[in-house]
Amino acid sequence: MSQCKAYRASVFHCIADPGVVGAERSYEYFEDGLLVVEDGMVVEVGRAESVLPSLSPEVEVVHYENALITPGFVDTHIHYPQVGIIGSYGAQLLDWLETYTFPCEGQFDDSRHAHAQADIFLRELLRNGTTTALVFGTVHKQSVDAFFERASKLNLRMIAGKVLMDRCAPDYLVDTAESGYADSKELIERWHGKGRLSYAVTPRFAPTSSNEQLELAGKLFKEFQGLYMHTHISENRQEIEWVKELFPERDGYLDVYDHHGLIGERSVFAHGVHLHDDECRRLGDTGSAVAFCPTSNLFLGSGLLDLAHLESHGVRVGLGTDVGAGTSFSQLQSLNEAYKVLQLQGQKLDPFKAFYLATLGGARSLYLDDRIGSLQAGKEADFVVLDYEATPLVSYRLKHSKSLEETLFALMILGDDRVVKETFSAGASVHRR
């Protein structure tokens, strides 16, 4: 039986990249708006006074006072096994892996632990208004099974994969080229395309995979339609030098992946802080994407991503929290830090571009902008209700706001999980504060 429901509040969503079309043409905003949802899909969005008369009397209208409805946030890079080490003190990338990451991920050989952590992780995502994420598991098959089982029950649009790692890691965390391929193929056949789930071929980063493993990862990437490829690149200068030592025959970090057939549409490279011009050009030409992870790049001292440089070469850019090196599940807090990262380089991040990165831009990076990222009719009804009175400071600040631009900017600077009043996935409420 068809189910239709309407939600009334201020409504804002991006419809294009403001960097391409200009801020004024990049969004729709309805101060008194109505979002109509039927069977998990957006049916209509517009001014309440225009849409209400056409609704059937049987349609329930939920009215949120002092609130803003936006599309659900999209996280293009995050590690679900690392929740337990978020906020751990003092290290750069390679030390971080040895000291915190690998011991934490080793616990996922226990399926019960994996299921418990998947619950905690998804609850945090939804509490922060994130409805889609590109997610690292661990080297263990059960880490991905646990994640997808929980995400499937909530009908979330999620992408995840088993880490491929056959060297330069503790013995308890390595697979082999052959076992990594076989395990990944088994997971793909079980989960890829089931409901709203997709699979990502996931070599951790070039140093932890042999040429043989990367070759099989590239084979796997081409073997099934619609797969993603998710890895790291050029996060840290020490890491880049290590790649040169391990792959002396290749012309740089990206060339390692390129040689093995791991770049192209639906390839997402986390960080990309130190990419050079030729690498940016190649990523842009192939339709690959970079995940901008400002909180972790600052926290680990990796460097400042040059957004303008990437976009000048046509690289698709999404926003990633990179939890656990990242310091918050909140995409609002990620935007807070992204603004500062760009300020330090003389670049501006206006709030329309910021919300684009966290919603439609992230969806475009994942080739999902035909399904999510905006609230246009025919899109999946993933959306979040932001509370203008979430905290005394937010409430006080927004009472002094003179424009939508000022309101959005205040939300991204002052906002966090407390601002998220309710989160919806495919039209169903999956978190309510």
C-alpha cells in the first residue's frame, strides 16, 4: 500500500555546483517549504502554500518549527573499525597506523565485536545526519558482513569493502593476493546491489599491497558492473617517499594504481593532499574522485588540500570525515575545518559551496547524484532536519541572521550532532534526537 507523508519547514538543497553556475543558480530555498515523500522517494518540493492545496486530505503533514530540511549528508571516506581510537593523542600517519589503527582493527577477527562496532558506527553516522558513506572495513570478511547486515536492516545507501593488505602490516592483519581476491569476490556476490548497498574494492594504500595483489584488485574492479574502488593517496610526504622505494619502476603514487587498472569512474582516492599537476589531470580525465578530509589532515599534520587546484583539473571532490584519524562524525564540523584549511591558502569556502560538497557534490563523486544529494522529485528521500534552536548559542546566533547565506555559515561553524533533530533514509526516520 502506497505511503505518502509531507514535511514542513524551511527547505534548502543544492541543484548544481556553485563553482560552475554561480551561487545564485546553485540551490533552491523555500523559507516555508514542503517536502512530499511517497514510498521512500521525493514526490514534490516547493513552497508550502503552493504544494499544500494539491495534497490529498489523508496525507499527514509533519511541521517542524524553527528548522531546516536539507538532503542527508554524504561522507566519501571513513573507517568504521576505527571508532574506538578516535581522539587518540599524537602521531603522524605511519606512526598512527602502527600505534593505534592496526591493533584496533585486529579485534575484528571476532564477528561479535564487528557487529557491535557496526551498530555503534551507524548510530553515530545517523546521529550526525549522514545517510550515505563510503566505508573501509578491515581485512576480515566478517567486518564487511557485519556492516552490510546492519546497514541493510536500516535500508541505508552505503558502500563498503574488505581491506586488501598482503604486506607491510602485522601478521594478524594480512591476507594474500589470492585470498583477498577470493574473499572480496564472495562478498561482492553476497552484497553488491542488494537493496541500496554497493561494494568497493579496497586496497588500503599502495605500500600495504604487493603488485600481485593490486593486479588482482584491478581485475576484480572490472569484473563486476558498478563496483567502486576506494583507497588512499598522497596523504603524507613520508608515505609518498615510501611508495617511491616500494615501486621504483613506477612514475609516482598515482601511476601505481593506474598501472593496475584501479583508476576511473567510481574510483575514490582519500586525501590527495600532495598530488602534482599530472596526477590531478589524470584523475580529472578519468572521472576519478578525491575525498577531502580536513579534520584528519589537520590532526595528523599531513598538510592542506588545495581544492581550487584539484577542481581546475576537473577532479570530482567529496567531503570525508576519515574517522578515526578524523575527529568528528559531523559533516558540519568537517566543513568548519575545511573553511579554515582553505582560508590558510587564501581560498574561500562560501556556505553554498560547502553544503554542495557535503551533499550533491559528495553524491556526484560517488556517481549517485541521479539518486541522492538533492531533494528533487524522483530522488531517494534521504534527508535531515536541522534544529535552529539546538543549543543556546546556535539559537542566539541565528536570531541575528540576515540571510540564508549567513544562516548556513553559522550552522557549519557552530553546528555538530546536536543540530541534527531527525534523520531520514528512504523516507523512514532512522534517528530522532
